[in-house]
Amino acid sequence: MPERPPLLMIPGPIEVSPAVLQAFTAPPPGHLAPRLIEAFGSSLEMMRRVWLAADSSLPFVVAGAGTLAMEMAVANLIEAGDRTVVVNTGYFSDRLTEMLRRCGADVREVTTEVGDAPSPEQVAEALRPTGGGGPVKALFATHVDTSTGVRIDPEPLAALARENGALSVFDGVCATAAERFDMEDWGADVYLTASQKAIGLPPGLAMLLVSARAFEVRANRGSTAPPMYLDWVEWRPIMEAYEQRRPAYFSTPATNLILALATGLGEILAGGMEERFALHQRAARNLREAWLSLGLTPVPVRPELAANTLSALRFPAGVDGSLIGRILEHGVVVAGGLHPAIRTEYFRVGHMGYAVTRPDMLESTVRAVARALGRDVPAIPAG
Ligand code: PMP
């Protein structure tokens, strides 16, 4: 038997469940195989339940990473000259801004200090009509910014967008299926993610749900169509065919990942979404206590801003990035800093998906960090 690789506790990719691994390593089905069609169709149906989305919303699953899901949202909705607002909480919000600018959008960023999140009042101000520019077409925000561990509250932002006649688009790559997101109740228009985080799969799928009203915006756009692989109009009939359990082809799906997706979403939904959110909340709370007892302070500046999917932790005085290598010597992979303003000052630990169902994995992680710091191992409260 090969030696088990170290425990993967970065904020994605993550450890996957044995059942997901089994589905992923099955002999590859063709894209028209009955078991593939069934897995694809049931995955699209389950996505609406995981996203708490309306029956009228449109699910898309495309081979690619989270950046592709972001690109699809931007390319379908935004045309040159459109006014947009980005709620910026870190590295991945910067990426959204850059994408929007490349589409020729007029981008207004709402910013704050690293580790904080802009207030709804600041966002309301940015959404207000300006003299010559016309109304804002869409508001973009990152649900959990993986570079800072900051979680925003999407509900008031989606409401503000609606009040101002704008669409709302949320990047859920480090949040979807772990942090509460009620797409239908909150009236959000796009919620996008990728397979390698709280969805619980290896990397390789871009996933998004699109409201009927957002799809209309794409369908009615005046100028050129988006690039073909990104275009919701190309993909919609394919997704509808799979939901109706009919074969279809536009571009080859990542068939083994689709098998794994049906398994992974089934696991998430087995106990219901409330239980899934609570599992992540409990794991995060217990880990937070352990980090505090080890003298590690979080990057998010207030407790309510701290995500349940990862911990971004400042190195204590006298400790530097070599800590990450020492944690690995104790069998656990954690991630370094990502936000350019504080890159060398902190490290990140992921706690989402399968790992939050495995107290032993969380304990091993705390033990490895404590030993690497040369500290006594704190107890993690059970449950
Ligand atoms: N948005 C967020 C919040 C992310 O965490 C990531 C990946 N870490 C991305 C977007 C980009 O996803 P990918 O690396 O799969 O392209």
C-alpha cells in the first residue's frame, strides 16, 4: 500500500469522502451513457435544493474551475459600458473587478481595510444613480473571500440590488453548500461555485445557478454573444436535456466528475441543508476556540465576519511562514497567505465538506498546528 498522503486541510481542494472517491475513479462513462445522464440530471435537480433556489432558476455545470464560473457570469451579463458595483473583500473580489474591466464595464469598487467588509450603507451609496452614467446593471460580491476568511452577509446586498433595479451576482466558491445562502428568498440572481470546496469533489467543475431574470438579460442582449463555451444560451438546452434524462451534446462533460457530483450532492442533502450549515458552524466555532488558546488571532476583524469554511490566522510574534512546513511535518497541509497586503503575515486552514463530518481530521489539524508551534495540544470540544 502506498503511504497515505498528508491530510489536505487547505481552503480547497479538500479531502473527499470514500463514496465520492469511488465514483470519481469508476471506469469513465461516455457522455451519452445512461448512468451519466441519470447522474447529470439528478445533480442539476439537487443543485436547486443545495442553493435553496427557485424551480424557475437554471443550473449550469461545465468542465472548468471556479474562475470559469466567474467568467460565465460576467461574460453573459455584462457588455461594454455597463455600470457595475463590486463589493471588495479581497483577492477574489479583485479578480472579479479585473474581469469586469476586461469586458469594458464601468466598475465602482466598494472597499474597506483588509479583514473587514463594506457596510450595506456604503453599498447603497455606490448603487445610487449618478449624473450621466445610467443605472447600475449588476452588483458583484464574494460570499467568502478565501484570501481573508471574511464572509459577507449577502441578504441585504441582494435586497439593495433589487431595490435599485440591478442584478446581484455572488461568488460562492468558498461558501456554497457550507454557508447559508437562500437564493430564492433573498432574490439573488447568480450564485456560482466550483467542485473542489464545500461541494466535496476533486477540482474540475464550474457550477452556477442563474435566476430566470438574469437569463433574460443574456437572452435580450443587444450586441455580440459571449464566447461560445461561456454562453448560457449554448448550454441551456444541454442542461434541460439532462434534467429530462435525454442525451445531449455541446462540449464533452467531465464524466467522472459528474458521477462524483451526484454522489457528493446526495451526501450533502442526506441530512438536509440546515444540518449541513450547522456542521460547518460547529466545526468553525470549535476550531476558533482552539486557535485562540494557541495565541492565533484571525484576520477577520470582528467575529461575525469570520467564515465557517476556513480560518485565516495571523502568525504569533516570533513565528513566520516556516510554520507551514513544520505543520506538514506533523502530517497536515495548510495554506500560506494570499492577500497581497498581508501575504507573509498569516496562514489559512480549510474546514469544509467531508472534513467537518470527521472530528478526527479536525483534531489532527489542531494537534499538528499546536506541535508545530511547540505548544500543548488544546482539547477540541466534542460536537
Ligand atoms: N473565488 C473564490 C472565493 C475562490 O476561493 C476561488 C479559488 N480559491 C476562486 C474564486 C477561483 O476558483 P478556481 O481556483 O477554481 O479557478
